[in-house]
Amino acid sequence: MGSVQLASSDPFTFPLIDPAFLSSDFDVGVMVYAVKAARRFVQTKPWDGFIVDRFGDVGSAETGEEIAAASRANVETIWHPTSTARMSPKNVSWGVVDPQLLVKGTNGLRIVDASIFVSVTLC
């Protein structure tokens, strides 16, 4: 589980953020699966002639263990988290905001940014 901590009492100082990437067995399993799925995808006929070779440490990794190690060594972020304040139906206990983007358990507070996305579609 990641963490966010204050770096100082100055509100303009960037906080200490540790996203704890690939720190759970589930996350590692999903990463290994994703790399293998991407490899299968680009080996299909429509990609013939477009993919020259694999790239980098993850590209040269073959086994699940090698893919996991290479992924851990190369994972990074663009520091734009999404889906951290998940939207859910108004009458359920899970989720942070309702469909009107109101924060559950508060009055008049809305979250209107990418943190409310349930999932992110990559283009």
C-alpha cells in the first residue's frame, strides 16, 4: 500500500509520495500478465512489419520472474493519479463520490477531476 506524507509544514512543499508500485503479489501478477498480453497482441497479423523488436529491460525479459524484476526496476509515474476517489451509486457504502460528484458523508463538497474516474481508458 502506498503512502503520502507531509514533507514539511510549508503547504507549498511537495509531499513525500510513495505509490508502492508492484509491492503486492496481485500487482506483480497483473503486470506480468499485461506484458505477456501485449506481446501476444503485437504478434498478430495486423502488426506484421510494424514491430521491429522489443525494447529495454522489460523487452528482454522472458520469464515471469524476469518480467517482474525488470518492471520493478523500470516502473515510473507521471504523477497524475486517477481513480483514487472512486465514484459509486449514492445508496452504497463503498466509493467516495456519488453520481453527482458529491463527496459522501459531507455537505456541498464535490470532486471534479480525474480522481473520480472508475477506470481509465487508454488510447
